[in-house]
Amino acid sequence: MDFSERIISVRKAKGLSQEALADMIGVSRQAISKWETGEAKPDVDKLIILSAALDQSLDYLCLGIEPTSHEPPIASPMPERE
């Protein structure tokens, strides 16, 4: 499955129309259609908003990498120096 197919799949699984997703992201329905047909790709700012709107990681949307429950924490606190 490629980027455009993942957008379609997740959008439909969430019960969103192209119009509804476009409104959430702040783009036109035609932009969503172009992303889903592979005619265009979102810019980085819109990609981040798309990821949040669909509640999917950028890794999944862009690369198809499924999240795992074994991922290390993003950051761990540094011990204080004495």
C-alpha cells in the first residue's frame, strides 16, 4: 500500500468524506482528491496536520511502518548533577 492508498484507507475507516477531511486540514476537497490519486503530495506543514487529523503517525502515512508497542520512550529525563 502506498501513501495515497493509506490516506484513503484511514479516511474511510474514520468515516470521513474528502470534504470533511479537507475542512479539518484547511485545504480544498480537490487537494485531498489529488493526494489520494497520487497527483500531488501535501507539503510538510499539511502532512503534519493530516497525521494529527487522521490520528496516524508520519511513519505510517509516509512509509507504511506500523507502530509497535515496544518502541522506546521519545525522551528520558536527564539525571540531575550534584
